[in-house]
Amino acid sequence: METLRLRPWSDDDLPLLRAANTAEMTAHLNGPESEQQVLDRHRRYLGLDPAEARMFVVLDATSTAVGAIGYWTVSWREEPAFETGWFVVPEAQGRGIASRALALLIDDARAHPAGLRHLVAFPGVENAASNGVCRRAGFELVGSSSGEFRGSELHSHEWALDLHPVRTASA
């Protein structure tokens, strides 16, 4: 299995966002964004406050960018939590990259000074690949929801992972 690493988002990563902004890659996100929206997203990633959010490029063993993953602070069920999202470019899909990148991200979120309890994800109900990534990472399916996203209704599963489970003493 190839080694992956996460590198913080940089100004040079705009082409990766453009590569992910295709009909195929955004089919479960109500379609592509405009060029201005992509530029705005890139600027947001560059301006993230590391106390609240982190965005990474996923690099394969040859240091080729094969995707992106990040987390940011949200209010979830009336408490602060980290939400995560990711993508893997088509030519790198099917190799377990998203699952391994999420494992690296979970380690980073657990070590984050904010110490938030939960990491949550909201993949579309029809997005079998991303729902499988959540399941394999140990997230619990806790519900589903609907809301407006990119101008249309989006039906999502609600997955949660306890970043700091309470350990109980063995009997």
C-alpha cells in the first residue's frame, strides 16, 4: 500500500480545485461551481484560521497531489464540532486514498488544540463511496438531513466520530 501524506493548502493548489470542479467530481454536490466560486473557495482555504480549520492536499508516494481533505469548526447538535470533507481526483480513485487520508486527518483533528469532541461528515445519501469511507473510518451513522447546497436540495447522511472517547477500565 502506497504511503500518503497531508500537506497544508498553499497558493499553488488552485489547479487541484479546478481539476475537482467537473460534473463527474461534483455529481453528489449539485454540480460544479463557477470559476469565481472556485477562486473564492481557494482564497477561503488560504485564509483559514488554524485554530478553527485546516485544509490539506493529499500527496501520494511520488508527492503527486491526488486530492484534498480538511476540517472546519461548525455547530452540530448545538455544540461545536469539526466537519470534514474530501475529494480524490478520478485517476487516483479506487485505491483507498480517501480512507487513508481520512485516517491521517482524524489523527490531526485529535491532536488539535481546540479539543473538540466530534468530527462529522455529511456525504450525499447517493454517494456510496464517501459513505463507505465514513463507515470504514469508524464513524457512526446518526441520521440524515436535507438542506440547500449550491442552489438545490441536497439529501445527506449524517456521520459522527467521537474524537476523544472515554476509556473505561477493564473488569
